[in-house]
Amino acid sequence: MKPIVITGGPGAGKTTLLNALGELGYATFAEGSRTLIEQQSRLDNGVLPWTNLPEFANLCLELMGKQKQEALSHEVAFVDRAIPDIVAYLQVGGCPVEQAFLTESAGYQSKVLTCRPEASIYVQDDVRPHSFEEALQIHQTLVDTYAELGYEVVEVPWGSVEERVAFVRQVMGLVVEVEGEEGD
């Protein structure tokens, strides 16, 4: 099965949802861009999206491409953001989008799950420098980008982690409903 993308603006509970899916035994892949920001921040001349977005996008493309290939080896795998996210962030940053990003944006499940930023949990930090309003704008750009690339965008309703997991499993066909036994 192709990897299932969970995306959305910053501060939407994507990582919490992904972790809960992992606890159920599904293969999960962490947000590559956040990992790269943490790694690059420790380097003297690290490449960061707010100082060199095009170069950072290339690092993300390499990492997310590897994640996509590894995810294909699992029966079901969820990825926290995917290559189309890079396309959206390049657009937000006013940078040109090279063909490689568009080509590599293929190969995920046709249904993409989006999580909208939630004010009650939103926290700005060194890795998430955007205001809540900017997070909502980024979210809309992500939704638009996935739709433009031919994906069916499905918003995961806000709720408890258990409710969100149940929604994801149902929408992706990962739940087999057991019919009740009929009485005589």
C-alpha cells in the first residue's frame, strides 16, 4: 500500500495522531523537516528554511524521498508530511518549484489526511516560528497544493486522540466492521 500522508499547518496535533497510530502497530515516519531543522540548527552553517528555503527544500526532498521508499515496504505506513508539503512551503516562500519536486510528489495514497491547526494546543517555538494566523494560511496552502496535485483531501475532525485515530482508520479502510450475530 502506498504511504498515507498526514499533513496540515503547524500545531494541528499531527505528531500526536501519528504516535497513536504507531502504538497500534502501524509503521510511522516522523516529520522530516522538523528533524532537519533540529539537526541543521546544531551546525555552524546549518541550512534552515528561514535563511535558505530552496536549499532546505532540497534536503527535505532527499529525506522524504527515502521515507517514501522505506514506507512502501510496509503493509500500511503513515508519514508526517510528505513531498507535496515542500511544494506548498516553496510557494508560501515565493520560491520557484523545480520539476523534481512535482515529479516526486506522486506515489502516496490518493486520500490525504489533513489536520487543521488548533488554537488550544498551538505553541510557537524555535522550530515552529509561525503565528497561529500564519499557521492557518500555511494549512490552506497545503490543502490547495495537495488538491492541485490530484489528491483527495480529507480533513480529520478535531477531537480526542482516540476519536481522530478511529476516524483515520475508518476513512482509510483500516477497520473491518464485525456484523452482529442474528438471533433465531
